[in-house]
Amino acid sequence: MKISIIIPTYNEESKIVKQLTHIKNHSENRIAEIIVVDGGSSDRTLQVVRKAGFTCLISEKKGRAAQMNLGYEHSTGDLLYFVHADSLPPESYTDDILNAIEEGYQAGCYRFRFDSERLLLRINSYFTRFNRIMCRGGDQTLFITRSLFENLGGFHEDFIIMEDYDLIQKIQKSAAFKIIPKEVVVSARKYEKNSYLRVNLANLVVFMMYFGGAGQQRMRNIYTRLIHHPKL
């Protein structure tokens, strides 16, 4: 059973090669391919990825949902592993995922911790161990069997925000979902560019809007008013 790793990017030239090298070096020959899907970066993401010897596709439609679906369309693995460009999986990620599949899970994620020792960020990280939808997010990475991804219709391409929550909700209604008790290391850059309170307020407001049925564009507009987020 092989794993296809799919990474959506947008202006990630400074970090992406480090992430790709980490993932490849710990692949244990169990991956089918690593596919980077770029959403129209204005920096040199495309060039540095290809120069490093990795596949980089260009999505005509910007947005993680569309980019990750395009990566799936070009993948060949029995398992799909979606990884945000600012997340570093544990070195044991291939063992962890395959063990979860052997245990009967069809999808799952990790806990996470930030690349910062700030106490408040460590508190945020602590809550990712709990099996509650509010504790989830794309930064924790997501693995899913190809068959389940196809049955669920993949990511909703009309989503420009909260696409991971939408898919995880669909997964949890139809299959066992594993939270691997290890941690992905996530960049704290969003908190460094904004205050801790503003980021958490923005997350809470958008979360409540999402479950209240708000439209995608409205959620995006509110989110980008509350914090500086160059990826949206």
C-alpha cells in the first residue's frame, strides 16, 4: 500500500524545500509520489520546487480545496496524505499512517505543536488531542484512503475557507477517524504577524459563522479583516 503526499502551496519559496526534503528523507520507500500543487504564487515557489527535483502542478483555480483535488487527480497511491506547506509531519509518519489503516481506520490526522515555546500556543496545541471538530484543522495534516476520498467527493471546491472541516465532518459520519497521538510541527507565523487574541478571535468567529451557515465569501472577508492572512 503506497501513500501519495499532496501539498498545496501559495508563496512558500522560503520553507517548501525544507519540508519536501524532510518528507522524502523519512518516506521509507512507502510513498507513491510527492505532489506540490501551487495556487498561482507570485514568488519562486514553482521554480524552487522543480529545481529540487519535485513535481509541482499549477492549479487554474486558487484555493486549497481545488489545489488538493487536483493533486488527487494526478496521484496514484492507495492512500492520500494532505499536508499544508507550513507543517512538518513526524519522522515516523509512514509507519503511523499504515498502522492506523491496519487498525481499521480509513482516515485521520495528528495532534500538533507550534514551532514556538510560548505558553499560550502550547495551550492551543494541547487541545488538539481531543476528538472534537473544533479541535481539528488542516494544519494537523490529513490521511484518507483513496476509496473513501472518492466516495465522499473529495474537497468541496467552492470552499475558500474551512474546507478541511467540511471533509472531516463527512468522514466522521461514515468512517472511523484516528487522531494519532504524535505531533505535527506547525509554523507559528500567523501568531507572530498578529496578536494571539486576534488570531483566536478570528478563528472563533469564523468557526461560529461556518456552523451558522454563512457563505464562503462572507467568512473570508470577516477573517481577513480581523487578521493579516496573506494566503487568503
